[in-house]
Amino acid sequence: MRLAGRAARSYASEEAVRILQDARAWIDRLPADQRDRRQLDLVSRLAHCLLFLGRSAEARELLGKEEARIERLRDPSLSGPFYFWVSYTDANLGHAERAAQAALRALEEAARCGDQTTMGLANCSLSRNSYWLGRSDGIAQGRQAVALLERTEERWWLGQSYLALGLNLYHIGDFMPALEALEHTREIGEAIGDTRLQSQAVGNMSRVHSLRGEHETGLALAQRGLELAPDPVSRALGLVHMALAEWENGDSKQAIPVLEKALAQTQFLRGRGGYVSRQVDALLTSGLSEMHLHAGDLSQATQLAQKAQSTAAEIKWPVAMGYAERALGAIARTQGDFAQARSYFSRSVKIFAGADTRFQAARARLLLAEALHAGGEQTSASFQLKEARDAFRLLRVPLYVERAERLAKDLGLALDDFVPPAPPANSLIPRD
């Protein structure tokens, strides 16, 4: 078991899996009073190693075989950690609702026996799931995970909790606190010599900077995150962050091959048992659609946007749903169908706003304003631009404040003296 631990810490996960699988043969030789606890400990370690390799389905099957043992023992000191691993694995497979239920069970079991470490881990899992479900309570859950795990020796999981907190903060557009949380993850990874933590932290920092319009910084951080990645899953995620950075940078010649490579890698992982790849697939497909449209390939852009919309609707991740509507709106605008573009952009705003993704909602408002202006609806266009500009100010994103004001000037619209009229009862245009 010590050999497996060393192999796992160095991300030689194939070796760790082999050692742990060999160790299972020795469990039955142990005294009866030690057997159950050792078996569950071994299964947890093995599941963790399998997750590093992107073999989430195999890990979940392994855990499933132990559920009868857990129910028979009725020991919260064992069932709490067990249901945390069930939650973490289900999340990797993209089953966010199911993962959240398992995390709540882990939290309840841990509270029964005062196990603060598992309470922290369960909150970490809940926080991560809230991000995928588009729920803003992930911030409170992430902070609770940090508060609990800071009292323990679980430095790696403390880093993961700061990471989950960072994800939820940049989900709502609170970028500077998000960067602070991600820097905590990076520092912990550096302190304990863990390149996976460092890679995840730097990759997500790339996403924040890219969203803010700081493209050179975003691309450089994405490259660094990819270089640090030590295992198949973190390498795939590093490639995803590079693809997202290239997409935000807007150079279709550079972005398209990287987006395609990232999609191929996430699909490969899904073939091995999955790693939240359908959520990521839908997001990347929207990006690929926008870049093909930018390159002038309307037919390919349309096919990709429709695929992204279908996948996003099936998985119900609001972020992917909002981006898919945005991609379809851009296609309609290119075709000169401004009424249809307005409809798509309006839905994008509503989806983003409904999931509290304030920055993305504001960016979609810029596109909606352009479509409204092109359709002769100057008053509504002014309203959308003012809402976007004010949101960017609140979120402290100066490049986008300038972008909104420049767009207003280009369109001949006043923002500071604008007073919105009452919307008609049947209006489809978002007002808040």
C-alpha cells in the first residue's frame, strides 16, 4: 500500500493501479476485524488512481460493489468517505445531480461521527457540482470546504477546494477573488510538489484572463498549464484551456485546430469511461462553430452550433446552453436575419442571467444590442448596452466597459442619459 501511495503521488497511476489490484488478493487473509476497513481503504485509493487515468466508469463500478458492505456495517466513519468517493466519481462521469445527492449523504454521515475531513471533502464535491449545475451556492460550499480542510493535513484536497471555489467565483464573473482562490491552489501545489494542482490552477487562471480580454496572458498561462499536466485527465483539461484561450483570442486559423484537438481528447476520455466530457464537448463545439463562422464557413458553423445546442439541452449545463444560443445568433446575424438573431441572443442572455453568469449575460447583451439596432429598435438596443456597460463596471472588467461604450458610440446610442420605457407585456427581450 505504501508503494501504491508513492506511485499515486508521482502520478504513475498505471503502476499504482497494478500495485493496488495485486494488494486486493491479500485482503481476505487479514483478521476479520480488519478486513472491511482495509478493503474500503484500498478501494478508495484504487478509485482515485483510476480517476487520474480517466477511467471513471471503472472506478464507479468498483465502488458500487462495496455498497452492500457499507450498508451492512452502518459505520459513519466508513460510509462518509465512501459516499464522498461515489459523489466525486459520479461528478467525473457528468452525473451532477446524482453526485450532489451522494455528497449530501457523505456530509450527513461525516457529521454523525464528527469527521471534519470528510465534511470538508463533501463540501468540496458539492461546490464542484454546483458549478456544473449552474448554482451560485457553490461559492458558500467552496468556502466551507476551505474552512474545514484548513484545520486538517489534507493539503491536496484543500487545493482542490480552492479550485472549486475559484470555478464558482468566475462563473458569476467575480474575477479577482477567483484569481486569488486559484493562486491558493497553485501555491499549495507548488508547496507539496504536485504538478496536477498547479496545472489545474494555472489553466483556470488562463480562462479568467482570457474572459477579461487579456489574451496574451491567457494564452501564456494555458501553455504553462498544459506543460505542467502529469496525467491523461489533466493533459486533456490543459488542452481544453488552451482551446478556450485561442477561441477568446479570436484567431480562427489558430483556434480551429486546437479546438478540434481538444474535442478529440475529451471524446477519447469518454470512450475510456468519461470525465465530464459532454459538458465540455458542448462548450467547445460552440467555440468551434463561432470560429468556423469567423473563417467564412457558414455551413460548418451551422452544423456545429445545432450540435452544440442539442448536446447542451440534453446535459442541461446552463453555460453550454447559453453559448450554443449565442453561436446560433451569430449565424442568423451573418445571414441578415436580425429578428432571428435577436431571438437567439435574447435566449442566451436569459440563460446566462438565470444561472447567475453575470459576465456572460453582459457579453450576450452586447450582441443583442447590435441585433436590435440593426432591426431599428434603438431604444431597446440602448437599454441592453447600458445594462451590459453597468455590469462590466460592477464586475471590474475595464476592457469590456470600453467595448460597450465604443459600441454605443459606433451605433450612435446614448447610455448615461438613457431612461428605459416600460416593456410591453409580451416582450421577449430580457429586462434584468
